[in-house]
Amino acid sequence: MRASPSKLKTHGIPSAILLGFALVAAAIGHCGAADAPESTPQSAERAVAAPPPTAAPVTAPAVATGVDQLKIDLSSVDRRSPAFGRFRSWVDSAVSGSPGYAFSASDAALMALSGGGDKYCKLAIRMVEQEVSEAESAIASGGRPAIAGDSYLEVGPRIADLAMTLHACRPDIAPAQQQRWSALAEQAVWNVWNPARAQWGGRTHAWTGWSIDNPGNNYYFSFIEATMYWALVSGSPTWMEELRQRRLPPLKAYYADLPGGGSREGTGYGAAQMRLFGLYRLWKDSTGEDLAAANTHARDSIPYWVHATVPTLDRFAPIGDQARSSVPELFDYHRRLVLEARQLTTDADALALSSWWLRNISVPRMSQGFNSRYDLLAAGESNEAPKALVYYAEGAGHLFARSDWGKDAMWMSFVAGPYNESHAHQDQGGFTLFARDWLAVTENIWTHSGIQQGTPVHNVVRFERANADAQQCAAPRGDTVVHQCESTRSRSKVTVTPRPDGGVTALADLTPVYRDNPALQSWQRRIDFGGRKLLVRDDFRLGAGTRAIFQVNVPERPVVQGNEAVAGRLRIRVLEPANATLRVHAWSDDDPQEFRRGWRVDVAGGQDGYTVELSEK
């Protein structure tokens, strides 16, 4: 029996609108459009319960007046460099009436701060004024402004545009206009942190409060961005205190629990940490406080991304949702993330590692104009290749290994750790194998949506139960697949041991992520990687009526002969049990619009375990 695609966990979002969400994520670069539509019920662990609104809504505090504390450090920018020339051309095109895709007022304000002239301030002011005027019209008609849309996802960049323009161009903005802008910003930031009492124009507009208490979620970055920019440019003691006492301490504590770098959301939404590291830089330049120094996460994210990149240096480990692009190809966002991270460390090894990666990846400079400002950050000059072949990010639960640092190397990733973020997948125990191209990889990267989270699309053991109607986490009635459970208490236990031959052994207990489901008593997986081979050993104890299927998702059609299957250049040999049966499932048979290509080899017959070897043909 195979899992029906209608029961694979995405986000509970109909497949017809998944493309729209992916396009929004691509357009704004915030990686969050599929996160929490306000019409969707929220997880008790992520949403803040909103009490019934009071008869007289509590309004936001009066707009504070203080000294502008925002500082944009441009001392390291080389105005004669090709990177600066590209950025100036990008902004000049907008000034001349042809703004490029996703051009922002912040771009114009940054050019104004670079000594570019009045024309840049005029453009920035015009753009922000249009935003504020449209917001005022929406509020006057009893509605909410665009800045409140999609659970305030865009509040960060919108307030940053406003704040940057006030900072760069204040002498050109009339006091009454400044007051109107400030009133909008003050209300928006206040509404973020007071979801049950949020209001516009004296009317209650409560919202879910999605992830205002979760520093690991990409939405939180937007909320902090809005609060930080507004606190600094307004000089508000209230908002500065709010940041220092209530909002930044949880952020520091969360990332202190992520040694090794990366994100528990995975590599798709994890790219949003480019924004987090940019905020660290802004806060340090403006206040002198080094948030990155509170833990090793920012520094560790440099080797994380170096090792998460496949040997051909054009793709990365596809862990978690891939909403921007299903195929995990390196993009400007990944370049920016590493550029931002290297500005936050003085560690010589990390700086050298980041420089090598930035010089050699398939994105040697920003490909999109709206990202061109980040090429002004120093990339360094080192071109010395890394030496370590194994990297384990303990906090995220991601392991990477390769045979060498050549482009023909064999590379693997393995997931075993916490499963407690909405963009993470049911891939605990899952592996990926690459050598010149994907050999074994999650089917999710071949899907239209890029957010197929269910167990059947990953390289794990799929457990199927006899009682399909028994209640379990994240599953509709009639689903035979035993689900892994997203929970603050779901955490696989893993031991990673590098081997003298440059390989690695990992032993993982995946049982905790099934949260005591009686269909499965235990599951341990051991992987041994080395000599351009991956050996996978599974040991499990099944509940009554449960069966176990070892599965490998592949991009090439497999050919089965006895206990072996060959898919392109990948050879799969089932060593145990001797009586195992191998079958091939074509994903397009389920839904050709969603599953665009890919096959899965299903190995059945194991009563208490499997031993399978994967190698090149």
C-alpha cells in the first residue's frame, strides 16, 4: 500500500494555491508566505491566543520623540568598485522612472547616505509617502493597511524603508509629514506585539500573533526588523527598552541552543537568516552591542553553509520546505547570508572559509538588482579550499560529509535532531546522496510546490499501520502512514563519530519523534559513509499490525533485479533481509501536476530491520 498524495503533509493548504505562495516568497525574499494565513487555525505552540476584544480598544502609545540613533556604517564601502557601480546604476534607473523588480525606498535612501544627491531623497520620500497615503485611505475606510497583511509578514521591510528615508532625508520631510509617517510606524509596531488589542484608526483589528514568541521562525525576523529600525530612528526609550528587555533576550537564548549554525526550519526557510544577521550588524553599528557575540550561531553558520553546499558548488542540501524554488539551487539569498555572517566574526578560519565559498560558488555576485546592495559587503580574498570532510550542526540536527573537496566528490547529508518548526519535514532519519548530480534525494525537490512535508517523499523507513482511523499527530482519518510529530518535545538522539579514513558513522534513535505512537515501539538508524558508499542499517520494533518499508527516492527510473535496483548511476543493494521484495513507485502516477518527475524504490519484508548499501554504478 502506498501513501496517497492527498494525505502528505504540506501545510494543510490546497495544492491549487501553493504556486501563489511560492511566487510571493520569491517576490519578497522573506520565505514566509505559506507560514500562517490568518484564516488558518494556528498551532497552540505557535499562535498567541487572542482574548475577546474589549468594548474600548486600547490604543497604541503616543508617538515618541527622541534623538535618531540609527547608524549605517558605510566606511568600508569602496565607491570606485564595480559592486558600487552596479548598485548606483540600479538606483539611477529607478530615479529615471524605470525601477527594477522589488526596488525599495531603502535602496534610494542608501544612495542618498552615500553622497549621491537630492534626487535619491526625492525618490525615497515619494515612495514612502505613497505607502503612507494608501495606508491612511485603507484605515479611514475601516480596513487594515497593507503593512498588516499576511500576519504582518512585510512589516519589517516596510518600516525599514520608512525609517531609512527619515534617517537619510529628514531635512526634506515636513514636520507634519514626519508625524503622519511616525504615527503609522508606531501603530504597526505596537500592533505586532499586541495582537489581541491591535487596532487601526480606533477600530479593533486583532490578529493571530503568529510566531511573536518564536525567534526561530522567519516571521520573527520581520517583527524584530520593524521594531529595531523604528526604535533606533525614533529614539524611543520605550521601544529600545522593549527590545533590550523582552525581544532580544529570547533571540539570543534561542540561537545559543543552535551550536553548529543553520536553522531548524531547514535550508529553504533557513536562508531567511540573512536578515537576522543583517539586523545583528545594524544593532552593533547603532548601539555598540554585539548580538552575534552572545553565541556561536552566526559564526558557525559559515561552515554550515559551506558543507551544506554540494561538490558542484551550485546546489545545497534540500532540508525542509523549498518554497522559493523546489530545486535547491544557490541564489543571491545564500550569498547574502554568508556575506552577512562574515561581517560578524573576527575568526580567521571562518573568514577564510567564507571567502573561498563566496569566490567559488555558482553565484559570484548578486544576480538580481534588489540584492545588489549586499555586494557592497566585504567578501575577502582567501581562496584556500576547506580541509574538513565532515560537519555536524548539532543544534539543527544536520550532518554533512563528502569524500573530498573536488567537484566529482560524493557528498551526503543526514537529518536527526529536533523536529519543532512548521517548515521542517517528517524527514528525521532521512539522507541525501550526491555525486556530480543527485543520486538519492527527497522527492520534494521535484514537486511543483516544494513544500511536501510527509514521510513518503523522504529517504526514511515508512511505517504503515493496520488501524488507519486511530488518532495520531498531523494525520487525517484513513491515513495508514505513521507520522512523525512536530513538537517542542520531538527530538531524535544521535551520536556522530568521524572515522580515521575520513568517513563518518552516525547512530540515531528516531523513536522520540513518533511521540509514543503504539504503531511503532522503536526505530534506530545507523549510517556509515566512506569510500564513496553509504551503508544504512535500520533496527525497529513494530506495533501490532504495522509494517515497515525502506524507501529511497531517486530522480532516474529504477530497474529492479532481485535484491538490487539501479537508478541512473545509483546502485541500491539490499543486504538484509534476504527475502526482501523491491518495487518501484512512479510519483507522477499520484499527481503529475504536483509531482513533476521522480521515482521511489520501496523495499518490503523487514520484520525488525534492514541493511542497504548505496553506491555508484
